Amino acid sequence: MDSEELKRAAGEFAVEFVKSGMVVGLGEGTTSVWAIRRLAQKLNAGELGHILGIPSSNNVERIAHELGVPLTTLDQHPHIDLTIDGADEVDPQFNLIKGGGGALLREKIVAQATRREIIVVVEEKLSPDLGTKWAVPVEVLQFGLGAHKAFLQSLGAQVSLRIKDGVPFVTDSGNPILDCSFGRIADPAALAQQLSNHAGLIEHGLFIGLTHDLVIASAKGVRHMAAPRS
């Protein structure tokens, strides 16, 4: 199977965990979109009912609406039963780097509100250590952008302003993203705390201890793993 087929297999597998009556978090990214499509199919076929989705981005909201998935908000439903989302990099402790699609802030809010966070990935996203394959996205205020960049560089990162279509990328909340290449991150939890403590850094793409299940697609098939117990 090619990469897109693997993503589809992982996304569709994860939907089997969804039960009728659930509030479901809908993640950003191509693998998650396959899950949304499968969810819509099951709803249209009557295999699932009374599902409400909470999208983690404007793009996901548009896709879900077009597919006919009923939507709600965290204001109306502050507790999510299950979320299906993707990741850019996953370590053996199920810590993640997310935010390649730019939705890290809303994705983390959704993750924190969910009872069961299922992450769907292709096998190439697995890594022995976070930072080995992917930079850490950091959503920042435009005010003080140079100071934010200098702080991140002081932590050892190579920092670049995210550009899309020739202009600075902005999130759904209107903020720029600084992509920070730290290399291998020895202690992701400690780095996450440093980033969270610094004013002006709105959110970062280190997701620590938020994943309950991992669905991994490879040429050998799709497998499910539960998070290791601490």
C-alpha cells in the first residue's frame, strides 16, 4: 500500500472504537480526515447514531459539515468521549510532536478535554526520541516575535518562521508559528514545561501524557497499542 492507503487504513480502523451516542473529537491532518470520512459513512449507513463531532480546526469543521457529520462545541459539551487525531512524531512513551497542520492549540484543548485520545499514524511517524525527525511547532504572539525567537534559540533550537504560499502562515487564531528544530529531545516533559512557562508562547506542539491509544498502519497491516502505564 502507498502512504495514502496506509493513512486511510489507520483512520478507518480507529473509527471502530466509536460507539453510538458519543461526543467525538475530530483532529486535523490527512489521516484524521480519513477517519472523518469513515465516520460519515457509518452514520449515513445507520451503523452509528447520535454522534456529535467537535472539530479541532476550521478546515476540519468544513470537511465534517460537507460530509454531514453533526457538530457541536466544547462550550456545549466540555467533556469529549473519544478523539481521533494524528501526529507528526511519536516516541515509545506515546509522547507526540503535533502541529504540522498548524492546529496545535485547538488540538491540545480538544485532547485535554477527551477521555480517550486515539492517535492514528503510519509507521514512519514512530521515533526513538522526539525531535529526531520533526521540529517542534510553537504558536506565538506577533507582539515580541523577535524576542520569542531569541528565547527559543537560547534553548538550543534552530528557529524558522513558518511560511506558506510565500507569506507567513497564521493559525485559525491569527497567530504565527515558529518551527523549532531541537534535534533529539532528551527530556520532552521538561522542555514542554519551559515552553509553557514563557509569556508570549501561546502553545507548543509537545503533547505529553495525553495519548491513550495508538493505531499504526504499515505494510504488514494495522495494529493497535494501548499507552504504557506509568
